[in-house]
Amino acid sequence: MTLTVVWAREPIPTAGPSVFLAGPTPRTGTVPSWRPAAIAELDAQWTGPQPLTVLIPESRGGQRAACYDDQVGWETEARATADAIAFWIPRDLADLPGFTTNVEFGLDVTTGRAVLGCPPHCPNPERNRYLIWVAHHHGVPVCDTLPATITAALALIRTSTHR
């Protein structure tokens, strides 16, 4: 496998290329995560000479953090160390509202490491309109499919001087 998947609260590698998969996380078992599709897309597209580390803010085996600070601290560190931050926001106010994602995007939009993906046919695409505007304003790539979002994130990694 050309990927190393690191789940929430696991040690974050300090060497090699990495991408953080930012976006709303399902809180119940009734809504599937979008991240397995993103991991598959990364695996299909990654051609770098080293394994790509994929930083996932979901817990391995669905085991949620006992302490909120541990989760938030890990996510903050993972985003700060990633060569690219791929935001995928299939906005659904009922099941994937993404309110934390909004804040994270605001924190990361000026880093030069963010990519924004907003599917136009999600349940609430109008709730992504402002993020898209902000992304354009700051020169952040905006995509409307998950494969295109992954392609744009990998392009950032190939030109990264972050590490």
C-alpha cells in the first residue's frame, strides 16, 4: 500500500508527505463516513516515491475520545503538520452539519495548504456558498467532486515546502 493511515489520537509522523482529511464527521452509525472513499481515491492517485500519510480525524474502530481536549488537540496538531488539508464538505444540516469544519477552514484558509471541495448536489449546498467565496478570495482551489479535491490536494503536496 502506498498510504499510511493515521487515525485520531494516534501518533502523528513527522517525516514524509501528508494530507489531513478535513470535513464533517458522522456522529451516528446511520450516516456513512465519506473518508473511506477519499482514502481509496488517495491510494489510486498517489504516485510519490514515499508512502503518503493520511491523517483522519475519526477514531480507529469508532472509539470516540474520552476527553474532548485530546481530540481537538490531535486535530489541531495534525492540520498544522499536514502538507495539504483537503476539506470535503457534503453539507447536510441534519446529519453532517460541519460547524466545526467552518471554523477549521477559516483557520487554515490562508496557510497555502488548503483545498476546498463542496459537492453541488449535497443536501444543503447553499450553506457552502460563503466558504467558496472565502476560498476564491484567498486563492484556495475549489472543487466540486471528491476525486478533483484529492487531485488538488496532491498537487499541493508535490509542491510543498511545508516540512
